Amino acid sequence: MAKAKKPKKTTEEIQPAITTVPAVNASIKHLLECKCFLPQFKNSNPQIFHKFLVFSEIDCRDGSLVPSYAQCNNCGVIHKIVEIETSAILKKENMPSMLTIDDIKTSLPPRLAGILEQNECDLPYWQEAQFIIKNNLWGQGFILAKEREGTNIMGKYIVILGPDLFQVSPFQRSEGLV
């Protein structure tokens, strides 16, 4: 008995569908509210939920956020970032596909990674540095550290001037100007 020949697959069936990559040249750091709370706010009325900083890329074609995920730095739950300051909480506490600081560190110049480590920067700052480098947005920067003394706010700011050129500068402002 002869075997029936399988029909040959077309090119479209063999090659995965090509997805378009959003045209991204803008970003924003913003707060997400989780459903957990810090211990010091346990008995507050009304309930004060924990907020944490996240980094999002913006699709320049329509102004929407590029879909991304973030993990609450208090309870560990995963959030799907839907809009600025808006997320959908997923029913999972682990997502191996999410980038970590160690993952991002490999894509940054060693001196920049050292500056971020020295200033104990959280994941959104690493993501912003990676975004600036990847998109050649020379001249952009962000605050590395900030502290308050009375009505004055002091800190350090980094500007990424080129692929391996950075400028760290101090700043001081009166609270009414920040």
C-alpha cells in the first residue's frame, strides 16, 4: 500500500508571521498602584495601597504605551501595564521572561552600569538607561539620587552624552521649584 504524500507547506506556513515593532522614541517613568500595602499603613482609613515606580515606552505613532509587565517591589505580584498609572494585576508572582537588572547590565557600557550600581538604582532607572543607549538619545538623563533637607532638595543627575560618555552633576533646588 502506497503512502499518501503530504502536501508541501507554503512559505507563509513555514515562516512565522512577521510582527511589526512599534516605533518607539519616547518613554516615561510613572507610578502603579498595587492592591498590597506597606506595614506602616496597615490600619489606615481609608486604606493606602502601595505604589511603585515603573518604566514604560511610548509608541510614537499613536501615543499608546508599548505593552509591558512589572513586578511589585512589595508583594511580588505581576502587573500588566495598560496605560500610564494603570495596570491589570495578573494571578502570578513569577514571569521568567521579564528583564532583570542583571539582564540589562549586559547591554550597558560597564562604566554606566557601575554608576547605576553605585547609586543603588532600581529597575526603572536601568530600563531608562538602556532605552537611551539603544535609541541613541544622547543628551537625555535622569535623577540618580535625591534627598530632602528642610525646604531644599539635593541630588545627583546623570546625562548620557554618547555611547560611553556620561556626566554626573549635583543639583539643589528649593522645594517650590521641583
